[in-house]
Amino acid sequence: MKILTVLAACAAAALLAGCESDSFTEDVHAALGPREAPQTRVYQADQRATYEAARAAALAMDYRITGGGPAEGRLNALSEITQGETIGGSRQVSMKVRMEPSGEAGTSVEVSLTEIIEADSASQGGMATETPLRDTPLYEVFFRNIQNNLTGKPK
């Protein structure tokens, strides 16, 4: 019985080793990739100034700050809860920002946005699904607001 199991495992390994299709490989990497899809920008400002600019940018986008600080190099925020696509459903966006020094007097800002959807928040509270937002203009709006806050340009 052990020999049969070992042979099956070897056959599966050989079969998977022969898969060199680019589209198949890309699909597998996308499915097994990181749960969150962070986007990063570097700003020519110290970490404290960048944190304050990021905080102001999140507040301008109507996010509520839920954690973090300039010394920690992180900022967590949540959008308002809005009505979902189904009756009784709800939707919210979670923002996680990480900051760290980058080069001479620069700060790297990494942002992850996650959509939280609850299909029926009235009768099944706490049964939400979380999905990383990858292709959304919210990233660019946030980064642009940070830059504007750092340079003092009007919004």
C-alpha cells in the first residue's frame, strides 16, 4: 500500500513538473499570490510628515482612523459602512498603510485596500467576506492626496 502511495505522489510531481504553460503558471501564481495586493510609493519627506499627510489623506476620503501612529510606521482605517448589493447587505473598505524610511530623507508608503462585504448583516452578522482590492482608483486618489498634503498644493 505504501508503494502505491509513493508511486501516485511521484506521478503527480512529474505531471506538475511538466506544466510550463505561461498562462497556467500566471493563473497559479495569481491564485496563490499574496492575499493583499499592496501598492507602494516613495515620498521625499520624513516618516512623521508622511504619516501626517497620509492621515489627512485618509480623513479627506472619509475613512475613520482605527489604529497606528507615526512612531509605529503604520495607519489603519475603515470607510463608512454602506449598503451592499443585496437587501440587508453591507460594504466597507479597510485600509492598511505601512511606512518605513527609504533612502535619503524619503519614506516608502505601502497601502493595502480590502473590501469587506456582508451579504445579510441583519440576520447573519459577522459573516463577512474580505477581498483585496487590486484595480481601484482609490490607491491613486490616496497617493495623490498624500503628495498634495506634503507639498501644500490645493486639493
